[in-house]
Amino acid sequence: MTGTSFIGLYAFQWIALLTAGLTSLLLADALAGHYRSGFTFRVQYAPFISGGLLIIAAVAAAVAPNVAWLNTALRGASWLAVASGLVGFGFHHYYGIVKKPGGYKWLLHYLMYGAPQLAPLALAIVGVLAVVAARGLAGEVSFAGLNMRAALLALVAVALAGAVLQATILHYRGAFNNPAMYAPLTAPLLAVVASIWMVVAPNSLILFALTILLWLTFLLGFIGLGMHLRGFERQMGGLYVSLFNLLEGPPAWAPALFAGFATVGLVTVRLL
């Protein structure tokens, strides 16, 4: 195995592990939201099944990247997560907006106070990310007509754009009462632009800028995580009524998704 191929394999092992971590974060917030609604529909258990399988398969494939059947299992679990995320998006949209009183006439209200519309799509994106990781672990060099580096950066751009949009909606609901709530509109949004630029017209200057922006996004993700956990603790009763405040406070683990997707981008630009 050449040094280059070893580095590529190592990178995709990290990306597989990152997909497992990102899926865990998504499922943690999904559990709070679905538990809060009382698991009204049985389909609300679907992301925990598909996501759980993806976590197991991703970790196993990362630990034993040369085992063919584990790679096949990762691909199957990945596409199952994609399907689960798309179905979840349909349910969130239909039952969270269309079936609600007023429907689209109250669109902004339901975007802010209803089921988070983009949350299921995050699982679908992570599923596609895991597909790319599985292909990379198998030695394949392209995905959807793009080389692996471009494909991963495109996914990072889509994932961060969705995270920025969902965060902006929820922070608007909170009236941007803290200036730090504007943070998703800074480095993460610029990282989206730089990632797309690197896919379309890669050059060393944009690569340098993208690396800086991804590091800033990584840092902002952890700062946001601390602020969300602090906001959870500052709710009435704090940790004494922890379950209630976890369910009703800001989504505890959502900011960490910025750090997770930024790390995928950093692995991509540094190791591939």
C-alpha cells in the first residue's frame, strides 16, 4: 500500500467515525423532540433504528476497513439512514405544517414552533456522508461524478447550509436576544461559500481561507454547545427539573453539529 493510499484510507476511517458521532448527536436531540410529543406515530422510532444501525456499522467499518462485508453493511445502513431522513422530512412537513390549522398561511409560526423541518434531512446528509466513507474505504475514487475531495466538500457545504438555516429560524424565534446568536451567520456561512468555491474552482488561496473558516466553525460549534447547555441549566428550576428543561429548552446538542461537520471538512482538506 502506498503512502498516498494509506493516508486516504486513514482519512475515510476518521470520516466513518465522525458519521457515527454526528448520528449520535442527531439521535439525542431527536429523542428529546419525539419524547416530548409522546411518540404519537410509530414511525417516530424509525430514526433510532436506522441511526443506531448506522452508528454500529460506521464504527465497525472504521475499525476493520479491509473487511468487505462490514463495508457492505455500512453502505446498507447508510442508505437506510438516507431513506429514514427523507421520510422523516416528509412527516415533519406534512404533520408539522400542512395538517396544522392555517397550514402555509402560518408557515413562519410553524417553522419556529413546530417540528424542526430540516432536522430529518441532517440524518439523510449523514447517511450520504457514510456512503462516501464506505466507497473511500473500498478504494473508490469518485462519487456522483465528483472526486472524493469535491464530493465531501459539497456535502459539508450542504450540511452547514442546512444547519445555518435551521439555527437562524430558531434564533429568530428567540429574537436574537444574545449577540452570540448571530454566530451561525458568520464563519459557518462563509465556510459554505468557500466549500462550494473549492468544488467549482479549487485554488490554494481558497483552500487556505476554507481551512481557517472551518477551524472557526469548529470553535463556534463548541461555544454554541456550551451556551445551549448553559441555557438549559438557566431555565426555571435548572438541573432540579432537568428532564423538563431538557425537553423545553434549546436543543442541547445541535451546535455540536457545526463542529462535527467542520471536522469532516478539515479531515477532507488535510488528509485527502
